[in-house]
Amino acid sequence: MAALSSNLLFVAFFLYLAATIFFALSIHAKNFRNKQGEVKKNRAGLIGFVASIFGSIFSLGYFFTRWSVTGHAPVSNMFEYMTFLGIAIGIAFVLLYAIYRSDVLGVFTMPVVMLIIAYASVFPSEVQPLIPALQSNWLTIHVITVALGQGILAIGFASGLIYLIRTVDLTKRNKKTISLEFIMYGLVTLVGFIIITNVFSWMNYEAEFTYTNENGTEAPIIYDLPALIGPNEGQLITENKMEPLFNVPSFIRADDLNTVIWSFLVGIILYVAIRLITRKRVSQLFTPLVKGMSPDTIDEVSYRAIAIGFPVFTLGGLIFAMIWAQIAWSRFWGWDPKEVWALITFLFYAAYLHLRLSKGWHGEKSAWLGVIGFAIIMFNLVFVNLVIAGLHSYAAG
């Protein structure tokens, strides 16, 4: 069953890839006309939609077969959670595409789904027993609801990004274009993370350190990438491996921060290479895809996604989380870093809805907020979850 689960996810990944290709072909085909000057009938978008539906079906097949293997909902570590987040984004896209029929949204959303599943794949995927704090049905309810909410909010991010590429004058150098390029660099960095971790994994790289943890005791730690930074009072045990440039305090997960730094460095190299090869800003490369889109329609899709995703996230990330925290740790709230950033996410999207509904922040302002909101979610998932030690550090897998 474990092999079947992996194979189903593998098939789903390539179905998402096929959906991306067909959505891109659909946009390209709209520029062609037959000999009579009529626009050719385009079925590529429909094929892409069908591929995305089957991608969601196969990915759910992975989810439930893995559930049968583990005996609990497969959302208890970084591999399982990030994979389910990708699944949730795919399902949210299918539902919104059925309403708005936007092939451009598919071109932007399907690669995000693939990136997140690929990101998940770099974490250990072995089935592991649950620690006592996770042995609760409220964990399943809490985490699945959070992932579904974040998946829907991701559609708001994709729509907001499309809106900005469609409306911002990318030929000028100003705060808007710089900010948009920074977002593109963030996406390139995610690609860099996937590349660098897989490269060193194929090389079987491993360096072991001993360090003093937050409890003041000595413990081992394994690095999967050359150590640019070392753990608290760390000593390298493995021979012929890179010595760290400096060490970090015990409240920081040094091995994961080291991976994040490597990802940013590789991201810079990839970003510069793209700029040199194309002679354009990365955001400008997507301009031909969105030029036929109606800004009002994109704005509506973004708002609808956030209006639906926000209450779902609130239920999972705050209300259900507090119930689980009371059961697991005998308190509703403890100012753990993950809890704090969940609250920040809630307050940000609450502000988004207030500014849109009460202050008339439509269009570009709304798009920027939608993009920034999802950036906060990803910061919580990547940096807070992996680098800062806390009660949720088990999620690093």
C-alpha cells in the first residue's frame, strides 16, 4: 500500500504537469485564426481542466491510501503536510475554474501545486509513529482544515499575481516592479531549494555534528548540505566535511537554517541566470500570457478565493488549533512561534477584508495584499516551522 500511495502521487504530479501544458497551449491557441479569420475552436483548456481533475483524484488516492498505511491522517510532518497543501490548492483550483473558466489561472496555479509537492518530496517520507501530543482526532481536524484554508488562499495569491503582471507597467523601474521581481525571486528560490537538496541527496552528502541544545545537553545533528552555519557550540564529527563559518544560538534549528541560506544563494544564481539569458525581468516573461485577461475578473477571483479561504483558515488555524492545544498541552494559547504567526496571518487577512469591503481597496491594492498574505503563510510554513525551535518543531520531520 505504501508503494501504491507513492505511485498515485507520482501520477498526480505528471497530471498537474499535463494540465499546465494544455492551459498554456490554450492561451497560445487563442492567438490563431483559420483562413476565414475566425478564431479556431480551442479544446486545450478543457483538456487541461480534465487533467487537473484527474490530478486531484489521484492525489486524493495517495492521501487515503497513505492514511490506511499510517493509521492516522497523513499530515503529521513536513512531507505529509506540504503534500496535502498542494492537493488542497489543486482542489480549490478545480472548483474555481468550474466557475470562472480561466486558463491563465491554471497556468499560474498548476506550477505552484507541482512546486509545493516537489518541495515536500525533499523531506523524509517514511511512515513514522505519532508522538503523544499528536495522537488526537483534533489534530486531523485542525491540520486538514488549515491546509484547505491555505489552499484556497493560494488561489487568491495566484490571481493577485496575475492581476499585478497584467496591470503594472513592467517596463519601468519603480517600487512596484522591484516588489514584483522580489516575489518572482522568492518563487525561483523555491526551485533552488528543490534543486540543491536533491543534488546533495543524490551525492549522499551527510555531515554529523554534536551540539548543545536548548535544554543544555549535548545532542547529535545531521547536515544534508555543507555547513555554512553550525549549531550551538557545535563540533564536526564527520571527517573531510566543510567546517561552518559561524555557529548560531540553540533556539535556532541550525541545519534547517543552513538549508534556507543555501536555497537563497542558489535562488540568486538562478534568478541572475534567467535575467542574463532572457534580457528581461522575470515578471515580464509572463506578460504575453495575461494580456487578454480582464483585470476585473481576476480581481473578483482573488477576492472570492480569500473570502472563502479566510473563514476556513480561521476555523482550522485558530479555533480548532486552540481546542487541540488544550487537549495536548492543557492550555489554549502559549505564544509558541507557530501560534503567533497563525494569529498574524488571521489579522492580516481580516485587515484585507476590512479594507476591501469598508475602504474600497479593490484592484491593485487588493492584489498586493493577496500576494503578501500568502507570502506570510509561506514564511510561517518554511522559516518559522523549520528554523525557529518551538512546540511545532516536530513538523520538520
